Amino acid sequence: MINKYAEKYAEYLYLIFRVVIGIIFMLHGFMKMPGIFSGATGISSLMFYAGLIEIIGGALLVLGLFSRYVALIGAIEMLVAFFTVHIAKGLNPLANGGEPAALFFAIFLVLLGWGPGKLSLDNMFKKKA
């Protein structure tokens, strides 16, 4: 019974998934901005640039624009974050604080494979072209 409803509403569920991930990714980015949510300390830090990627990428995910490109860039960013910040504390993401990076990496692989979905601006613009 649940399969019937899950399949019927799959595009809406995927839209919710993409939007929630985009919002959370944006919030992670805002936390890295100087003066916002007690974020990073300076514009020259890598955290600032990571924050820009996350804010812009998150907004694009919410809209469903360039989703595969955002997913690729986000996945690369999460790998860099894991291997430059977290790995020094060990391999286990639960112990080294890298769980968000590992989860976002997996999520971006899903978004990379599935794309923006039918309920996206990417899909709307594709139909008009």
C-alpha cells in the first residue's frame, strides 16, 4: 500500500527532499559568513569561500537550477572538507565531526544521478527550449 502512494507522489517527495537539502546547505553556508550566526572570522579564509558555495548552491537546489552542477561541486567540496578538516581526527565520521560532510557527499551523489526532478526550473526551461 505504501508503495502505491510513494510512487504516486514520488516527484513531490523528491521536490521536498531537494528543497530541504538546499535550505540546510544554505544554512551551513550562512554559518561560515563573517558576522552571520557568529560565523567565520574573515573573508580570506577558505570557510568564507565554502560558505559562498553553500549559499549559492543551496539556493540553486531550492529552485532546481543547475542541480547536477551544484551536486558535483558540492560533492567535491564535501570531500575536500572531510579530507582537510576532519580526517586528522580519525577515519570515523561520527568521531571526527565529519558526519555532515559524509552525509552531504552521499546526498549530492543522489542529486547528481537523479538531477533536478520534474518539479524544477531546470525542467521547466528545458521544455520551453
